[in-house]
Amino acid sequence: MYGVIYVDVLVLVNTIAGWFMLRCAAAFARRTQRPARMLTAAVTAGFSSLVILLPPLPAVAATAIKLALAGAVVRIAFPFENARVFAKSCAAFFAANMLCAAAAFAAVQAGVRGVSANNGMVYIRVSPVLLILCILGVYAAVEGWDFLFGSGAAKSLRSFQAVVMGTTLSGTALLDSGFRANDPIFGTPLVLFSYPQISPQLPEPFREKLEFYFDRGELPDTARGFALTGVRTAGGLCLLPTTPMQSFSLRGQKPGTSMRAAFSKEKFADGQFCAIVPAQLDQS
């Protein structure tokens, strides 16, 4: 017996779970996160939970459906590059789900009763708030682990071209697999620019707003399009001014969108590069 399962709550909670599990998978597999793709995949994950309402299926069929749905969610969330990267992303998504399931089962063992399973899906009768707290706990643990022990290897230099506030910027970027900076809510990738090195290419009104922030620690009232975002740099975690980019591309790539530019008052290294880019953006 399953008791009462509220379909709307089931889909909503699993959509939220799918969103954060995909965020965890992106951290595990070092994949770039695109908000629209991630949201679509999360909703797909939410509706895929309705498989639990079907009549019992043979184990082989239930497993095949579950694997197909997981593969579809991962395929929607992340662009397909090659079979190895896709398999790595699926494994990361599976690991994130197993961690979430472990957290929920721990809550059950702590005294919360009621677990149902059907067609390879597990339904744990806990409150949505408790389940979401378990999910957020796993997500926070993954982000904390990555913050403390994330890889910092594999660095290379590439030329880039970007359009920010209608102005074309160009120069050399450092591709760093240890650099992970994105919007904390939607996961939009950030490209970190050195303001002292890139400022000659910026229009005067743009420079004035950035200099106002670096001098006073706050954005001027007229700084429309700007926001403050927490970015982890070599100097630690700090709030930096960010703004949307109309496009960004590395040499040999098509321009991409849905990225933000962040500006630091520090000069990078010895001036060999003026931007730091997550290595995941390199699709060559």
C-alpha cells in the first residue's frame, strides 16, 4: 500500500530535487550550467517521478525506463560533447541522487516512518520541507567539498572576444579547471576580468561605475545592469560587480550567451592574460 500520494507535491518536490541534483552533478563532472537547460531538465526530472504511479513493471523494464529517464534529464541539462563526457555526467547525476537518497533514508532511520517503492522509484513519506532540507544539505556538502578540495590543475591560455554593454573586448584568457564561478542561484557562468588590464577597452561611463565601486565599495545608483556577486578568487571570497555579456567566445568557437562578466581590481599574474575562464567553457 502506498497511502495517499499528492501528484502536484510529488512533481514539485522532485523538480526542486532535480534542480539541485543537477547542480551537484555539474560540480562533480565539471560541466557548464545553462539556466534554461537546467530548469527544463529539472522539470523533466519532476515529471519522471510519476513512473511510481504506473502498475508494477518487470524489473528489466523498470530499470530500462529509469535509466532512459535519467539519461534524458542529463542530456537536456548539458550539451552533448562525446560519449565519455556524457557517461561521466550520468555517473555524477547518479551519485548525487544516491547521496540525496542516503540523506532521506537517514531521516527515516531517525524516526520518520513510511517508504514505498515501485518501478525503480522510491517514495519516502516525509514532509516536503524535510526532504528539501536533505537535498539542500547534500548540495551544501558538495559545494563545500569542491570549495575546499576542488581541482586547480589544467591551465592554458587562449585568445577571446566578448561583447559587454555593447562594447567589444578582446585579449588573452586563462582557462583554469580549478576556477568555478557562477551565479549562486541560476548557475550562469562568470568570466573574471582584470579591471586594470581591460579598462582601456571599456567606454568611459562603464569605467566610472566600476571605479566608483572599487573606491567606495558600493555600486552607484545609476549602475543599471550591474549586480554584486560572490566570487572566489586567489584572494578568497569577495563581492565583485558583474554584468551580463551579450556574447563570449574563445578562439575557434562560436559566440556563446547566458554568461556574466565579473571585474576584479587585481592585475592577473604578470599581465600575460586579462581574463580567467572556467575550463568547461572550452569546447574545442
